[in-house]
Amino acid sequence: IQEFDNAVTMTKAYEAVSDYLGFGFIEAGKTMGLAPYGVDDENIPDFFINGRGNKNLLIPHYPAGAYIDENTNIYLKRYIDPKEWHNDFTLVPDQSKNLAYKIQKETEELLFELVQKAVDITGETNIVISGGFGLNCVANYEFLKRFPDVNFYNEPISNDAGNPIGLCKDLYRKETGCTNFKKLETLYLGPNNSNKYDEMNLDEFEIINSNSQEVAKIIYEGNIVCLYQGRSEAGPRALGNRSIICEATSPETYSILNKKLQRNDFMPFAPAVLDEDADTLFEVKKSIHTSQFMTMCYNTKPEWQDKLPTVVHPIDKTARIQYVTKENNFLF
């Protein structure tokens, strides 16, 4: 029991790397964005041995965290505060890039093994991906390629925020005996505060009535727009109701927005794409229902890779897309 209590899980190992990189435990998406810049590095020990966290690399931390052991692994000793390179990619140490690469690849492989074991034991080909690692949209895309005959459902609120929803569904099932739950059609589940600007001090701004065509023209002219409408999104992503939006074709706009938001240079933004145009730009599998919720990255088609610098990862050429439909978000 004591050994199990001190075990470092897959998600906690990923969080340990994110913390080592200066992003903090909850900013694992930045680690995922850095991973394609790394390579396989024999100086970095394996994160997992027989499916368990390697205690020669990971130090368990009560109650459920972990840290990279820099004292035992001198190669990984940090000599500068990683936050110094967050906004200057030329300063990123190779060890940091390679560590991000290794944790991404090892956790993917570990989850592949778990999925294969589940299919082999049960014969079931409907698989739900949830838990903190379920937000890893790069791995979610790899599942499709590795298991073409498996039907995956990627829970879009698969972090702790989704627990109350699962508990409510479980209680409903127990009380009613119902097992036929409807497919999740929307994540616009938050409060509708579209008129809250009436309570703000906006004297320095000119307030005008507008429409979607005028906003589209403003974006097309290279401007950045904050879109605030309807009910807010549930889960860790913006989907057009509380979004900062701009055109995807301009490197200049990307640099301006990155600086304003104090983001890392190696993190592209996520594209919203009309459902009917998605397979023109990206190598998509449109049957994946949760793609409208930004649950996975797709490869960008070669002829579009250089045309969409704001939203395409510069190394692996993927993009974390949101399908947009009239039914799901008419104004957007």
C-alpha cells in the first residue's frame, strides 16, 4: 500500500516535467507544444519502468505530485531559471526540449498499451479517453492513427472540472436506471453575461452597434477582436463565446497577439474552421464528434502549412482545430 501511495502516475510525471520547464503543474499544454522541438536523448532515463514512474528520475511528492530529480541526474541540472527562456526561444536548453519530447512519447506509448490491453481483454472497440491526460490533443490524434478500428470518445471536460458532470450522470443512472445518455452537443454551459458590459466603465471607448459581417471585415484588415457573446464555455478552451480572434494568415498578427498575451513563442494559436471546409485544410476525420471542442490536433495539408502561420505548429505542422457549425454557434 505504501509503495502504491508513492507511485508516480502518467499524468503526474507529465506535470513534473511541466513544472521543471517553469510552466507550473497545470500548464502541461505548453510542454506538449515544446515536445516537437526535442529529440530522443539517451542521457535522459526512461520515465516509466513496467508502467510505474521511475523513482531514479521522479521524486514523489505528497499528496499526489512529483518532481524531476536533478541531484541524481546531473545532466538535467538547471543552471538558469527556465522562465528566462519562455519568451526567447534561442535560450531554450536542449535538455528541456528533449525532456518534453520524451515525456510526450513515453506517455503516448503507455496509453497505447492500456488501450490495446482494454480491447484485448474486453473485445470492446468503443473507448472513452478522460482524466487529465485526455486533454493531450496530440496524443488523441495519435490514437486515431494507431487504432483505426477503435471508436474513441475524447471527453472535452476531462480535467477535474468534469467530475461534477460525471457524478450527476452516475446518480441519474442509479436513480432512473437510464443508460441511454444523449451525445454532448455543446460546451456553452456557463452563465450568459452578454450584457455585463453595461456595468463596466467604458467611457474611453466608442460603443457602436455592429454585425458579424463588419466584425469579419475588421479581422480581415488585420485587427484583433475580443468576441464576447452568449453563454461561456465549459472546459479549458475558448470556442467563440469568450474568444480572442484574428486572421490565421499573418505572422505579424501572431507576434503582436503573442506579446500582448505574454505567451511562449513556440505555442501556435488554435484555428476555428468551418465544418464544411475542415477537410480542405486539414487531414481530419470528421466522424470524431468532439473535434468541435478542440480535443485533438490534426495534420495540416502540405499546401496550407505555410499559409496559416498563426495556427500551424512550425515543427510537426499540426493544428488544434475547432469545427464550427451553424447549429452549434450561429454567430461565430
